[in-house]
Amino acid sequence: MAPVPTFPVKVGQIDDVQELRKVEPSTIPERFVRDLTERPSSLATALSPPAGIPIINLSKLMKGNHDEFHNEILNLATACEEWGFFQVIDHGIELNLLENIEKVAKDFFMLPLEEKKKYPMLPGTVQGYGQAFVFSENQKLDWCNMFALGVEPHFIRNPKLWPAKPAEFSETLETYSRDVRKLCQCLLKYVAISLGLKAETFEEMFGVAVQAVRMNYYPPCPRPDLVLGLSPHSDGSALTVLQQGKGSSVGLQILKNNTWVPVQPIPNALVINVGDTIEVLTNGRYKSVEHRAVTHKEKDRLSIVTFYAPSYEVELGPMPELVNENNPCKYRRYNHGEYSKHYVTNKLQGKKTMEFAKIQTQNST
């Protein structure tokens, strides 16, 4: 949720996909139709592996005996190192709160368009209702409506974008964000331990962490083979927490071994992924992973995403403990605010934003 770009942004006509479904339910405007190489069916897509992405039981880390703790830490290290994603169960967030945030999010998206337009996502910005990461008139659009808000610290908030309807939206989001913040702080302690670092490493380094939420609504699409719900990208955060709406279609896919692997939701679990910030801090040991969202012909999908990252004032770079002869320094030091601005002022394009942080060598291509 960095400052807006200093250059003028012309994005052309951005159709609201929910309205498209109402007016022309069988038509897809050309601007949503992906090039052949980008279409969901053009790249190898695996069936979900029998075991799926790793599952971490947080209660075993917080309350387990010595053996349970040790095994779960090893599982966490493997998840971060080999997948960049895991689903966390027994996470401690009340189930009725998960249900409430889903309800207010869905209720917001179901409001008349004129009501939602009171909270516009202006071109080149990432707060409000609309589509983020659109920077040109010929850029392909995602089959998705978004509503994004800065949450913490308070100076990143834009109060004019917090909706009056549904009436319980703001209170529910405040409570939900508080609990997700605690979850991120807790998970980062165990991520640090899994790296052989002291538990408080990230909390001490991050300062007053930045937190933002984005709600995504993917209506059914008459030709899901032609569009993407969300373009492939990695996250600029330290950790990202994803809540997938109950009863939604399976939409999240992660790129593993050049194959798109769908993530099957586990009831009441939250999906966690490593962001670019952790990749830099761990000198590439834990990698952020490309992921995307696909659509469904008959079912809609709702997701609620929380991004947790260091303060904009913090300087980041690989931690000395994780740099050695066998793993030389891969990333430069930089100001996190500058990276955040770079991230939100470029379109989603795989892991291209990581070039900002990488040390360029003569052999780089």
C-alpha cells in the first residue's frame, strides 16, 4: 500500500466482471482473453497431488510435546523450502470470525455497482474497489473484482474507502485483521526457529509491520479456458494469509516444477505463503512462489488475502547468518518502502519484481 505513482496512468475501459455476467452472460470482451501462451490450458496443469501442499498444525508448535514440536518445525522448514506454501490448521482464529468476514466480503460484492463505485480504486493505486496492477490501455485484465484496504499502521489507511455498507464491515475487518496479525507474528517466530535463528528475529527487524487486506471475487466465467482470475505473480510481503470462501470453486494454483498445481481447500484452514521479503532475508533458502487464480464455468469464488510486511522505513537484505561460501549473497540491501512502491507500480508478471532486489552479475541474462 505504498504511495501512488508520480506518473499519469491511462488504463482504458475496465469492465466490471459481475456486470458483464448480468448484461452479456456468454460473452468475454477481447481485453480479458489471454494470449495462447498465458491461457490456463496452455501450460501443464497437474492434478492435485494426493498429499496436497504441506499442512502445518500450529497447536503442535505452540502446545505440543518435544517430539511433536520438533517434527512440526521440520515440516515447516520443508514447506517453506520446497513449496513456499502451506495450509495451517488449529490456527486459533475463531471459526465464527472466519464466517463473518466471508459474509461481509460477499455482501459487499453483492451490492449494486453504484454503491461499490463510491470506493473507487484509482488508476495506479491499490486501495479501493476495482482492478489493481493495471497500468496501460492494452493490458490484459483479470476476471476478478477486487476490494483492497490498508489496515496497519493507521497512516496507510484511506478512511474514505472503508465502506458504510454492509454496516458491520469495518468492525468485522478490524477484529479479523487483529487476529490475523497475531497469527503472522506467531508464524514468523516459528519460521525463524526453523532457520536456526532466535524466535524474535523478524519481529525485532520489521518494526511496526505493514498490513493490508484484499478481497477478491471471481464470478463464473463462460470460457474459463480463455481467461485468468488473477495473473501469475509472487507476493511482495513477508507472509501472506489466504482465506478461501466456503463452497467456492478451486481457484488457487501454484507453480511447482514448471507445473501448475491446484490447491484443494481444507475446511477452516488458512493458506500461508512466503513472500519476496522472506526470500531476500533468507538469501533464497525460502523462496516466494508464483501463483495464480483460475475461474470456473458455473461456480463463483471468494478469497480474502492479508499481506504482512516490514515497516516501510526498514532496510532489508540477506541475513548474515544465511550467507556463506556455499550460498553467496544473492540480493542487495534496499529500503522496503522503495521495494513496495516498485511492486505496486508494476503489473503482475511472475517474479519479475524480484529483479529489483537481485544482485546483477556479469553472467546474468
